[in-house]
Amino acid sequence: MTRQRPSLRPPARGLSAAGFPGYRLQPTRRMWRLLRDGHGPWWFGSSLDNRFDLPAPNGTCYLASDDLGAVLEHLGPGLLPGGFAPSGLLTGRHLRRLTVPKLQRLANTLVEKADRWITAELSTITPYATPQAWAQWFHTNSFKGIRYAPRHTNSRRTFAVALFGRTGERSWTKGQPVELGKDLRQRLHKHCGITLFDTPAKDELHFADDPG
């Protein structure tokens, strides 16, 4: 045994979910999602490119409990040393404030009672084969999704949600669109130390002559 290897394993065959803690995501709870302009907010994907994707014909839709959490989950892989990120990562995207149409009973992985089954590695481990196996286990055991810790923020207040459903877009209420403006940039810098910088266009650059 070594601490340099993940301790989290896929769920054992026949593992019982009896007693696994739940979380009631209420229709009154505001959630957030960052998405491309022109795209619907309730897409349940089954590409298996994301942490808790279910294979078709089912899929998974990802939400965050606050707007900064939603943005950080997208920016995370593109962050540069020192907390810098090109603002182009957010080009053509916007935030949406959303609420689920009815109560969703989620597996709550953020409480001590879940320690019997999983570790905090569920939210960080790569590649995604193990968390996807747990997602399938939760789905098989009648949970409507997972409440978990976002990978790219250290906030203990922010949480993420992976909702389960049939693959494709839902016709649920599309919520309130929120532009990614100056206020968001300021709060990213103030609360998270993240600075977005603009990359100049090619015609704005001046190239020196080759001295050779």
C-alpha cells in the first residue's frame, strides 16, 4: 500500500447503497451554469468526456451553487501560473441562473456519513473511469444525481451538482441569462486571485525586423 496511489476504487459488485446520505435539491434553490451562447442550459451529455457522465441512453447535466464556481470549473484547465487566464476562454459564453422543475434527490458526497463508501478523491481523481463508475452506481440506486465538491475552487461554500437524465436537451425553464462582465472579473480577482487578460489581435501586434 502507498499513499502515492488513489485510495478510491470503483464500487464493488453488489455494494449496497442503503444508508448513503442524500441531499434534497429543491426547486427554490438557485443554481448556475456556464454555457455557450445559443445553447440550451439543460443538456444531458453522454460523451464520457466529463467526470460523472453516464453512457447513452442516459446523460449528465452539470451545475454549480454559485456563479464563480461555475466559471472556475470552466477556467480551471486553462489557468496559468500566478492565477492568470486568457479572457478568450469565456468568449461566446454566458452564465444562467437556473432552478430544477421539481425536487431532485441527490447522493450527498460532502458529508462524513459518505466516508463509508467514498473519499474526497471522487471530485479530483483522473482519468474519469472511477467517478463514472460511481455515477452509474448512484444512478442504478435511484439517486437523481450527485452533490460533490468542484475540482477547481477551494471554497467550502460552493458545491457542484451532476444531474442524471435521458441524454439530450430538456424543455425545462431556461432561467435567467447573466453576461460575463466587468463585475465578474473584479470578483474573480478579489475573491479568487484570478486575473483575466485580453490577448491582442494579430493586427494589433508589431513585429520587429529580423536582425539577421
